[in-house]
Amino acid sequence: MMEIIEAAIEAPFDNLLGTFIYLTAVIVITILSLTLLLFLIPNPLSARTKQILIGVLTFVVLIIWAIVVF
């Protein structure tokens, strides 16, 4: 199983598994960094507004990632 994942990571854009692994990493890093940023920087935004902002920015990052990859 690990051999398959290692091979997928070595050539990520030649197979669907490698693309999925990198897409998942981009999503997780985006959400974690935006959540940390909104937590550390004092702001008057409500929790709902922060969640909407994180969702919209994650979607924008996904679109940019798809344009760059494909």
C-alpha cells in the first residue's frame, strides 16, 4: 500500500491518486492557516462570517490550484 502512495506522490499529475493527495494537502493547509490567522488577528467578525470567509477563500484556492495543475 505504501509503495502505491509513494509512487503516486513521485508523479502526482500522472495519476488520480497523486492529484487527490496534493489536493487534500492544499485544502488542509489553506483551512488551517486561515483559521489560525483569523484566530490570532483580533477582528470584530462573527463566527459565521469567519466560516464563510474561510469557505470562500478555500474555494478560490481550489480554483487557482485547478487552473495551475490542469
